[in-house]
Amino acid sequence: MIPSQISGRREFLRNTAILCSGLMTSPYLFASGPRPNSRFSGVQIGAITYSFRSMPVKADDIISYCRKCGISAVELMGDTAEAFAGSPSAAKIHEWRETVGMEKFVELRKKFRKAGIYVYAYKPNALGEKNSDGEIEYAMKAAKALGANSVTVELPKNAAHSKRLADIASKHKVYVGYHAHTQATDTAWDEALAQSPWNSMNLDCGHYIAAGGANTAATLLALIEAKHDRITSMHLKDRRSKDNGAANVEWGKGDTPIKGILQLMKEKRYRFPVSIELEYGIPAGSDAVKEVTKCVAYAREALS
């Protein structure tokens, strides 16, 4: 690892330690009832708020869902935060992002923390190749205002764009976590990671398994171990392998080695958060909150 990467990694570990300790000491956490806690055996289980997309997703809704699920940390989707901050119609949102102040994002961070919930990653629709530098700057500033240490975005096909994102991220000391779907391979992130210590992985374990081919449970575990110091957050879902149809299924019914992943994190004391991502079909009579709650219980049991 080059010196700049070491420096960046140390900064990441320092920030993570500070933020995790904040979860345990913040005065906001003890207000308004019991504090949710989804940190099990040292592993932070969170959720991407996309998991609740079948339900209303205003800030108060998301907080209510997390408390019901016992979730104490989230990867926050941009729509929820931007709506709270007063975003305009879609036609004007690009200009709004370039000029909006951060006061409402700070207020939202405090609102989440008062409920016992920490925002560790932010996923706005403002990090694409067609977004302006001003919008990308907004994403980094908003992430920091929310208390997150990373933004997340799909892994670009164009390496020049991941370099552009990294250059802007470095000014704000915010990591860019790149997410991949079934194009994921063991080397898919290598170019982006080599460009900057501020480029990182938002590894989706389910999509990796569904890609099939050389991607297996064993290679996934090996990838996590090899790249753990460049992973800033991880999506966890259960998918069947390509040979088995690649479907999203309830946890424990697919080919993603969920228990093995969580046990590895526990054993190695990896401190990046895990995001439950609910993508399987919600059974009749259930809802997203009930299904995410099942995933939390599965993770707790796997780490017991």
C-alpha cells in the first residue's frame, strides 16, 4: 500500500472509531425511549433505507422503521435527506444542490442521532457522469453534515469518472464507496482503488454471488479478507448463484454465505458497517419493516 493510501486508511479508521464511540456516548441516544442497538459482537449491522421503498420514506418514517427493527445505523438514500432539506421539483434540483446550505442536513443528523441512529453512508443521485462538479461537491458536504464518512455510487465504466469523484472527495475527506451488481469480479474495483485512497468498495455480497462463473462463496470470503481495508460499507442480501437462477430470496434460502461473512467480520474484527438490503419479494401479510426485522434477527443469531 502506498503512503497516501496508508494515510487515507488511518484517517478512515480514526473517523470510524470516533463515530462509533459517538454512538455510545451521544446524549441524543437516550431520548424518546429505548435506544436501538444493532451492533452485535463488534459487527455493526445497519440497513440501506432503500429497503423501505415500498413504504413512505420521509425522515420521520425512516426513523420509525429503524426503531421498530432495532436498527441503529443506516446508509441513507438521497431522496429522504433532500426532501427534508426542502428540495424543489426535479427540473430545478441540479441548481438547488449547487447552492443549498448544510443547516438542514445537520438538523437531520441530530434528528437521527436523537433517535439512536447513526448515518454512516449517503447515497444521493448526484454522483453520476452527467452531474456537475457543484453537485458532487454538494454530495460530499451533505455526507459530512449527516455524519457519514462515505458516499455510495455505482462503479463507473469510465475510469476518468472515478478519478474525478476521488479528486473531489479528497478535498472533503469523504470516501466514495463503489457498488457493483453482477459485473462484480475480484478485480472489478482495482483501477478505482489504485487511483486514490479515497476510492473504496461498497461491496454487494448478493450480487457478487448471483454473477456466477468464478464468483463463489469461497472467493467472496477471500475477497473480503483481501480487500477489507478498502471496504467502507457492505450490502448484504441472499441471492442464489447464476446456476441456481440468481433470484433474491429470504435470508438463509440462497447461496450467499451470510453466516460465513459475519463470522469472518467478527473473527477479524472488521469495523466497516453491513447494510441489510431488502430486495426479495415481501410475503403476503408482511411488510418491509417485518422483513428487515427478520434479517436483523438472522444477523444477531449468526454472530451469537
